Amino acid sequence: IWIGSDAGLAYGRIGGNLFVPEAWTNFPTGRPVVNVFADSGGVWFILEYEDSLSSIFFFDGERVDTLEDSFMLGRRLDGFFYHDDELYVHGHTGLFKRNPTGTYSRIRLDAHWAVHGGAALADSLYLALEIGFGVLREDTVRHRSVNSPAGSAFRDIAIAPNGDVLIVSSGNGACVYSGGVWENLLGKYMPIISDDSVYSQVRSRMHRTYRCAYDGDNGLWLGMTGEGVFVRSADGEWQIWDKTNSILDGYSASPNAPLCWGLDYDETRNLMWVSNYDNVGGLAVAAFDPVEGLNSPYAEYYTGISALPNNYVMSVTAQGGDVWLVLRDQGVTLIDPGYDISSYSDDYIRNFSSQLPSASANKVAVDSEGIAWAGVSGGVVSINPGFGMVIEQVLPENLSTFVSGIAVDENDNVWVSTDQGAGFLRRADSSWIAIRSEFAQGVNNYERTDLATELLYAVEYNPVTGDVWFCGENAISVLHLGKHEDDGDEDLLVYPNPFIWDGYADNKLRIAEIPPSAEVHIYAADGSLVRSIPVSERISLADAEWDGRNDAGKPVASGVYVVVASNGDV
């Protein structure tokens, strides 16, 4: 058995006691091992990418054969497989086949070069591609698309007034989910329109997308790294706002490249707030009419002049008439523009930094009472802007305190994303509940869900559908709360029905499809409460079991019982 690690290769022989270090032979490689592939007489392995160096090697237990093929130097590779007795290697830079001479040749793809794996089925070779899959036909991989988002690191999310979902795929572009169909706004997947110069520039620069937002007319806004702001109107027309046609300016290291790392729509005033990170002129954030564009701001705030600690704005939240800025290493800053946004005489500005568990904040969301909820590197705090009161939340034991994103739903439940799963605050009883994946270690059963990845970057609530979206590394997860299904009164799944209790401990009634923020109660036919099942006693976040006993631990009589899941309002 072969194992690759950051330190190198190790092998041990099956049949020996592999639980003792002496059973293993170690071989340092100098660079981390990305993948190993056992073959006759040894093992193929790939080392971490390094410019102008070989990545593919073969080790027979005594020596390493370095494949001296200049064509393969500096390739970003991550795996092997065999097909028709020929060795293939794949990765970000494409698919390659090993020739009998020991050299490699590239297999032509009619789509992007990134290949993530291969499998043979019915004499055909199928390839996992960055979007969809491909089939090898006569030394060419033919692309087959699927309805899915593109990219890997999904780092930001926005919800349109009509319920469309916009997600940033870091280093790639953006993805739009509308009417059950994904649209991938990645340059290499966007059609070529040669007679539209603005669209052509957008297509070539989409990989620099950093933040996203929607305006009140379902217009799509993208905050870019070094490119200003890209806007697509509801009718599909693109507009680029940068240093040449707006008040946006570059940053200290590159004066001609505006960094727009925060933007949000102000529904109260029908304005779009756009930040300009490290603007050389000191501008931190400004408010614009979404139709008029970014050259005539209705309000603008500068570091120093506007009492802002700095203009390193990482995120903007405009809700309830207030504007919250996340500033790098300076916590969060509240801007209340007052009744007349064009006048600064009635503005109120206050920074919250020393009161937070960490000055490194990530995101702010505001509830219906105007309370701001801030996710920081040390946890979650609620901020009452009227009294300046800051309350640090006590998160569940199995939830990381590195909070990357935060959102509030229409019932004022607070949802967070972290680098180790997600969680939510159920406002009905002020209890925090962790949301972890099936493969999370050392967590409670009721915390396990179908969450696709533990490493999360953002969370957002869709008020149109009632769903909660979680974005993370290599995956997007959607928690369906069933808000508008059957007028909010959705049936639970209870089985077996009828339930015959025989006294055995493993014979229990199963209750499924429980909304995560709801409490489960079991009532007798006369309306009396028989049993309450708290979240901590569930077998998963959406499932519970009843052993046929009341809250006192005594078996109930035969009869009709009603199971209710309620969050206080529904």
C-alpha cells in the first residue's frame, strides 16, 4: 500500500502490522505528493506544481525514474488512470497520454482543458471536466454539458428581487441560477460576440470577479479586482464602470486599477452602494443611482474626512436605511446617512472594533428590528446601533468561530457559514444549532446533514423561495425550508403509520422532513401535549424518532396522535 503526503512517499506491505511506524518505508520527495497510482512493479506519483520542473515520477521501491519530457515541465496535474492499457495523466492543464517511448502527447478537448478524472464504461472513456463531462472519440474529447454551476471556490452570493441567485466563482467569474437553469458567466463559456466591444471586454475579464449584488430591477452587479464594476441590466446589456468613466480610482500599488470589493443595493433609497478599496484619493464608499451609473454619486465617504478608520472596505451591507462597512483589521463601521442623503450634516458614523472578539470582520446582516449581526474571525456579535450595545454570541461546541458569512431570514433567524460547516440561531428560543456534513468527525447526530462541503465562504437567504444557500469550496448547498409550499403548512413524513409499539428499544416512530428551525411536539387526540422532542435529541437536523413514551418516560396508550413541527408562527 502506497501513501503520499506533504513529506513524500511511504509504503508498507499488506499482511504486516501497518499500525506501527516500523512497518513503513519512507521516501522524501522534496515537494508535496499530489497523487499516487499503484502500477505493476511500483507506483506513479505527481508532485505539487512548480514552474519549469517535472511533476510525474515512477518509483519502484528503490529508485525514482524522472520522466525527462520537456513538454510536461511545469504542468498542473492531479491524477492518473488507465484506458485500453494506456496510461493517462490529467489536471488543470488538460489530458495527456503516455506514449510507448515514454513521452507524452496532449489529447485534444473541444472545451476547457481542465480534466478532473476518467472512467471507462462500455468501451468508452468518460472524463470529468470543469463543466459537465466529456467522451473520448477518435483522440478528441467531446464535451457534454450538464445543468450545473462552473468553477470551484464559490465565495459570494446575492439574491435578486425575483428570486434569481448570483454566485461568484473565485478566479473564474460568476454563475446565475434562474428558473432551475444555471448560466455560467465564465469567459471561456460565454459566447463570442465580435461586434460588441463592451461585451468582449467583459468576457475576457470575468475571471477577476470578486463581489456580486442585484439592484431593484434585477440588474446584475459585479465588483471586480482591478477592473471597477461590471453591470448587466435586466435586458442583458453590459456596462463597464472604471477609472475612465466614473469616480472610481486605482489603489496605491496600481493607480489605474480600481478594486471594488464591496457593493450592496439600498432598497430604502433605490441606490447602489459601491466601495473602492484603497482608493488613492481616499474614497471608501459611494451611493449611486443604478440607472444613472457611477459618475455622479448621491453620497460619498472618504477616510479621514468622513471619520472612517481606513478605506480598505471588504464588504458593504445596506439594509434598513443604515450602511455597514467591513473594514480590514478595523471591525465594522456604521453609516447612518440621515434623512437627506445629499447632506452630511445629519450623518451618524460609528466604528465598532475593540468591542468585537476580533477586529477581522467578514460580513454583516441586519434583522427586522435594525439589529446588526456581524460575522468575524472570532465568532458572531449582535450590535444595537441605537444604544451601541454589542453582545457576543455563544456558538455551539461543534461550530467553528471563524465566521465567513452571515444572513438573516424573514423570521430573524440568523444563519452563518464557517470554515467548519454552518449554523443558525433560532430566535424562537435563542438557541444556536450547528449544521455539519455527513463526514464531519466528532459531531452530534442531529447536527449531520447533506451539507456538501465543510469549508464555506458565504450564506444567503432567498426570501422568494424560503431557501438558504451555502457557498463553499467546490460545492453549493441549498437548504429547502418549504416556505411557499402549500401555503406554509407542509406535511411531515411520519412512518410507519400505523405504528405498533412492542416495547423494544429499536422500535421507534420515524419523523422526517422537519424544518431545521422548528420544534417537534406530539399531541393526543384531545389536544394535550404528550411529548416534546428538542433539536438536541434528533437523529439529524431534519429527522427525529419517537419511542412511544411521554415526557415522563411512560408508554402512551393506543390511539391517534398528532405530530407537529412549529417555529412559533407556522
